[in-house]
Amino acid sequence: MPDDILSDIPQFAGLAGPERRVVAAETRLGSLAPGEALFVQGDPADRFFLLKDGRLKVTQVTAEGQSLIVRIVNPGEFFGFAPALQRESYPATCEAIVDSAALVWPRHRWEAVLSAAPSVTQSVVQAIGRKLDEAHTRLREMTTEEAAPRVAHLLLRLQVEAGDHATAAPDGGVELPYPLTRQDIADMSGSTLHTVSRIMASWEAQGVLGRGRRKVIIADPAALEKITATEE
Amino acid sequence: MPDDILSDIPQFAGLAGPERRVVAAETRLGSLAPGEALFVQGDPADRFFLLKDGRLKVTQVTAEGQSLIVRIVNPGEFFGFAPALQRESYPATCEAIVDSAALVWPRHRWEAVLSAAPSVTQSVVQAIGRKLDEAHTRLREMTTEEAAPRVAHLLLRLQVEAGDHATAAPDGGVELPYPLTRQDIADMSGSTLHTVSRIMASWEAQGVLGRGRRKVIIADPAALEKITATEE
DNA sequence: CGATTTTTTGATGAGTTTCAAATGATGTGG
DNA sequence: CCACATCATTTGAAACTCATCAAAAAATCG
């Protein structure tokens, strides 16, 4: 099969020749350097995507300039499917945090892709459902928990979402496979970089986290779990 | 057509006889008194629903007992579609706040209903998408805004969602067509009933809101809008 | 009219943001 | 290869918002 742009994509693994060609039609592979934006909040929603490699962050900015990181996109996930929801424009900005590569379809291929790969419908609906769940979970955390457990929850969630991509750190801990600043973590946990810095510094002192500039090393996941429950 | 359980449901208005019968198969109409729960967080997700009349509130409770109102269900909306997301159990509790009636399908009818009324797929995907949007919006508000603008945003959103059901109040304002306590509003805005009470009392004094026990009367929407933007 | 529910109001303190500044890392160009 | 600019993080102190505790007032219901 010439230029099989879909190889290595689990979602399309079971796809036979004809359907495969339908899905691949008008698809291209885009690549992004760290900091580059794939689309910006408010852009017309004329494409949808699947992340092949790398890591993206999806952010929303308020009218007052405060920003919130809505989520991190890991390889193998669909994203930017605003077209599927009949949206005119993207509700968020999507930018690479490491070198990344993504499959890009023009908006009008959405129906074609769905009917060629019906399992994709299921997969997209479930993906949205999970995102909704996660949003509700975060909503609950944000409003009922204090800063420390929120950050603990966040780090554990990021670790789970990174899945097997999370690289094992030397001392038995786990390191997130992409750089995150304290500011990023603050934007994800609804806090400020100052508060996050204080919290994480204290965890480093206790040996719960490893230290590193723009790195997150979870040395002792069990201790973090404990912090999510008990507040202190 | 005998016992046409689907009449008055916009979603199924354009449905012809045969499809209509498929959708109606095994459907029943449930009714609920205020305070009665349709399903409780953790229950097996064996049914899905469409609200015909009344008003429901969907709540989640944390391990520590704090509760959060996820949303209010208005007539004409699908809800409890956990089955569609392949969930085993409902992630929230759903209870009536006024006398309500809802269409109830057993879980296994989901696929049948979808294929008989394909537009429903679209409508459900969009509904979930909107909920996701709303969740993100609330997430942003919760984390970046202070209590007063959060409550203001909430009230305006409830007004919009209630749509034409919102009854016009005598003095030119709008009243939400269902009772809400300060505690409810606190649970929706991530605050406490004390804080909400203070905030709303001050708005009443300014003439932005009308007053009433378990009532929400928006006397001056424009003033509320202003509060959402400027904080003060 | 007494019991219950809902709302109001005051006082206090904890937790976070904000403001300010210093320290530590990283990379670059001369 | 070092000096310097930049970026990231840490830390301190003060201000402030909001949750909590406590209690009373107001509305509703039987």
C-alpha cells in the first residue's frame, strides 16, 4: 500500500483496503515544533485531527486574559473535533509542547470518515464522554478541594493519561514524558504558580516528587494518592 | 395511532410510522414527584431518558460528602445517557425538583433508537458536545473568577437554558420556572449558601434581583451581565 | 400556632492570591 | 568558554476573599 498514512494508528488498524482509502483521502500529516499552534481559539473550525506523536496542550483564555489548560493531548487521541459538534470555530487554542505530528482532515471529510469506519463514531462519542466525565471530576475538585489535593489529583491524572509513555525515572518513580512548568500546572489546577511552587517544593522535601526544571517526577505515587484524600 | 407516547417530542416529530413504532417499543413514561430520584450515583446504567415535563437536577457527591449540582435538565432534553458512553453505572444522581415526566428506554434499545432515528445520533452528540463546552466554561469560571461573577454567570446561564419556559415576572424581570434554594445555587456555583446569600442579598438591595423564598427573579439582566465582566 | 425549612447576618480564621524580589538554571553570542 | 540575558523557580510579607462557626430572623406548612 503506497504512502499508508494510517499505519500505526490503532483506531484504523482493523480497516480493510477500500475503507482505508476512504479514510486516508485528503488526509495529510502535519508536524509542529514546540510552541507552534495548530489552531487558535476563535479560528474557523475547518479541520479535525488525530495526534500521531508528541504532546499538545489545549488552552482557553478568558476575556480578562487568565488562561486555563483544558487538557493535554496524548498520542492516539482525536482532538479538535469541533466540526463534529457543528461548531463554527474552535473554542480553544491547541499548541505543541514537544515536537509533534498529527493527521489532519478537512472538515467535510467527517461524515465520510465516520461511515467508512463506524467504530470511529463509537470511539469519538466515548472520547467526548470521557472528557465530559473528566471535566465534571475536575469541576468537583476545583470547587470542593483545596489547592494541594487538586494538584495531587492533577499529577496522578496526567500520569494515568500518559499511560505507558511515562518513562520510568531512575529511582523507581515515574516521569511525565513532556515538560511542564509550574505555570502550566497552575493553569491546569486553577491556582497560581506561586502556590503550586510552594506545594511542590514541600512535596520534594518529603520525597514525594523528584525535582527538575520543567519536569514532573512522581517518586511516590502512593503518597500522592494519600494527599488527594486527606487534605493537609 | 394508539397510545402515541412520542407525541409532543420535537426530536421525534418528523418520524414516520414504522420508525416511530421502533422508537416507541419498550418505552414507558415515568413520573416523579419533587425530591424523588430517578437514579442514584452508582446505580447500574440500565436505562436512558428524555425529559418530557418538569425539571430535574443532576448532582454528584464527593467522597467527603460535598455535593455539586452538575446541571439542571429542562424539558425536551436527553439525559442519563450513560449507556451511550458504555458506562456501567450512572456517574451522578438525578432527582426531580418539580413534578416531572420522562420517557424511559431500557439500555438495550439504544442502538435500535439510534438507527430508527439517525437524527437522534446527531442530536445526542451535539448535546454531549454542548455539555462539554458548558463544563469547560464553568471550569474556567470556577477557577478564574470570584464568587460574585460566578453566581451571576450561573443565573444568566440558567435563564438561557430555561428558554421560553422562564416566566415573565410582574415587574418586567424574568423568573426561573422552578424553585432553587440558596444551597442549590451554592452547589452549582462552587460556593456556600452563606456566601451566596450575602451576594444575592446585596443584589436584591440594588434591584438587580427580585426576592422570594426558593425563587430566582432576575429583575435586571443587564446589570447581571455587567457583574459577570467587571468584578467588584 | 408551633415545627420545620430557608434565609440572613456577624465574627473569626484559614488558605490563597498578590506584590516584590532574589536565587537558580539554561542557553547564546562574543 | 565565559559573561550575560532569559527563563523558571523559590521565598517572604501583606491583603483579601471566602469558608466556617454560631445564632437569629423570616417564611412556610400542617
